[in-house]
Amino acid sequence: MSTKKEKKKLSRSAVVLIVGLIIIAIPICIFVGILGISAMQTGTPREGSRFDGDLDPAITDANIESLKTKLDALSSVESLEVVLSQGQLRIFIDTVDTLSEEQVDSLLTSAYNAVNSELPISTYFTATESKKMYDLQINIYTSPTASEIGDDAGRQYKLLHKNSAEETYGIDDLAHPKDPALAAELEGLNETPAGAEGETAEGETAEGESTGE
């Protein structure tokens, strides 16, 4: 007579143990895989741009050169610099020192119109719901920095700025404070009269001597 061997059935506790081990092993394998991928990519630079999908149409080198020609042809322009960087077009125009505020304002308008003729503001400097566009800065000044001798009464510096999210541009006067009285008061607080420190030191010395006596 032949005897049949009975197949051993896994107990319920063994099945639960196996299933539990599988459940635990899955996230461990995933975690180890992530660590392995990260280790292999260590030291590899990530390529990409924060402007992916934006700045379309793009400002080209040909646009910049053409814009420079138009701006350089404006009256009273002594030196010119056009910089395109990080999604921003910045223009710096150093003009004649004797220009009045009204003349600088007129030149600023002409520069803005020159930009608009080469790079339409509504196309290149106005964002849409789906993409960002370029920001614009136009700096026009008779002197880029304040004079060290304090003779800045006639200095002019106007900044036209337009963020692509803004509907229109704004203009700031960087040479003259909006509140002259407040500016003068703050400047007075920062100034130390000549010899004040010496006088204080001498006063303390004299007081010390008199106290010693």
C-alpha cells in the first residue's frame, strides 16, 4: 500500500508573520533605493532655470545692440550701459551735469519710448497668467553718487522701474528726498560736531583733576 504524504499547511500565525515582514520590507527597500540614487548623484550639478516656461519671447543680443544704438542717439547722453541679467533689463545713462530736472525727465521719457519701440512693453515687460516676463529699470543721472563735498543741489537722478506684474511703471527721485525736513533732521542726528569727542574727553579729564584736588 502506498502512503500519501500530507502537505503541511502554514499556520495562521506564520502567514501573518510573512505578510508583516513583506509590508516592512517594502518601505525599507524604497528608502535604501532613494539613498543609493542620492549617493550616486552627489556632486552632480542640477541643470535648470527658475524661468523655465517664462520670458517668452526672449530678449536677444540683437535686440540689445539695436536698443543701445537708439539710446545712444538721444541727446545729452554721455555714457550708456545696458545690462540684461536674471530676467531684468537695466539701463544706465550718465548725462550732462548741467541738465535740469525737467530735462532729465524729458530724457527719461525718450529712453522709455526707445525701449518700447525696440521691445514693446506689453510684450516683453508685462506678465500673463501663465508666464513671467522681464522687469525694467532705467537709470538716468547727472552723477551716479552723491558728492563727497556735499554740493548736490543741482544733482539729478531719476529711476524708472516696472515689474512685469505691475500694470504701469513708477518713477523715483533718488537725488532729492521726498521729505526734506525729515531728511535734514535725520542727517543732523547722524552728524558728530567737529571736536566734540575731544571736548568730552578734556571735560572728563578736567573733572577728574578737580575731583582729585
